Amino acid sequence: MSGLHNGRYLVSEQDKEHFKQKGYVHLKAVIQEEELQDIIQPVYEAFLRGEIPVSGSDLCDMSGAKGRTPYEFTVYNVMKPRTYYKEWQGNLYEKRCKDIADQLQSTNDMEPDYDQILAKRPHSPDAIFAWHQDMAYWPPTAETATATCWLAISDATIENGCMRFVPGSHLEPQIRPHAPVGASREESHALHTVLREEDIVEHAPISRGDITVHNESVIHGSGPNLSDGWRHAYVLAFRRASAIREERAMGFTHSHNDETNWDVFRQHQRA
């Protein structure tokens, strides 16, 4: 079984195969309760309270709604929090996930590309993260291998909008067409794609301290939060070091404040 062994999280061959075939995997108890309380939660909650300044569009509502204050966001989003709070860089959770990413992608050069705070407000039917593939958001690079670690800071359930996947969709020869959730990328950063009749959806409810890990091309999203409590998650994405260098050379940092021509970056979808 996958799990912690002498301080290192070892991924089983069965879970490696699941990641390869389905495009995602659920790993249990990656971060322990005391580690959550000491390393993640204090900084996470400081961001939610607005105590750590975030610039421009890196603080936004990913539901696509406009005109709301941060206290009204239904999908509270902070892009690249570890650049706004540098003391978070290199923490135990990050090191553990780097090791997991290397194991899943059979390499030793997976590095943090970006991170993201996502909190869904209770009783929010519009707190939906639309169906998408991550590569639709990113410029094409020679190496694409990605392991995006999605940490449940509160239990993620179907009722409060856990992750959901279309297993095996990453095996299709091209990513699917995507369009902005709003009228344009300037209006709403989020993209979406449309599921096909034959697509199978798997929900991934996970417990606090568990993670899901998905690759760059599997179709995924999450449903609304219809529960009485917040759904809290922290995303930390790892990519091959060479891919990160290519992105940065193009001026792409995953910040929503990048001066980016999105149509240029999405040309590979229409090739």
C-alpha cells in the first residue's frame, strides 16, 4: 500500500499504474494532522483572512462571477501563494509531494511550477470548477509531464464539491476544444470543455490530509458546495524542470497578472 515509511511517502506500483491508466490517483494520509496544523493551516487561513497581500487578479473568484468582494467569492482563489509568502517554499509538504511526483512520473526532476488556494463557500450552487484539461491553460512545451497534488484541508465530499475526473481522457491524441467560462479570458480566467455522451465520470471524495494527483491532460473539475461548511483545498503542481524553463522564457508564470496573449498559447489546441 502507498503510505509513509520512515518519513518518506512511497507510492505503490498499483497506484502508479492507476495514475498511468486513469490520469489521476487518490493517495491517503500524505500529510499528518499535526503537519497540517503546523505547516499549512496557519498560512492558508491568513490568506483567507486577507492578512497576506495578493496582487491584482491573483486573488479572484473562479466561479466566473463579477463584482464580488473577496468576502463574497464562492470559489475563493489565490494564485501562487508561495510567491506572496516565500516562507512557505520548501516546506515538508512540498518536499513530500516532489518525491511523489518523481515516483509517478518516473523521473527525478519534477519541480514546483505553481500553487493555488481554493476555498468553496457553503451553500453555493455556482461554486463549480468547470470541466477542463490543464494543458488548455498552458503554452505547449517539449516536455509535458505534470503531477498536480490537490490537498484536502477539509474533507472533500460529493456534497461540498470534491474533485471529479473523466478517467482515461488523457490518452486521447489531442486535448479537447476549450472556451472561456465568461465572454472572454479577460472577463473570467476560467476555461471549460464539454463532456461527450460516452464520457464516464468518477468522483474522488477524500479525507483531510489526503491528496489526489492528476496529470496535465485528464479532464477534471468539481461540483458546487451544497453543504453547511467550507471546502478547503491547496493545490501544488509539479512539472519537469525543462518545461518550467520553457514556460518562463515565454513569459508564462501561471500568475493571472501575466501579460499573456492567450490565443497564441492555445494555438496547439487547434493544430
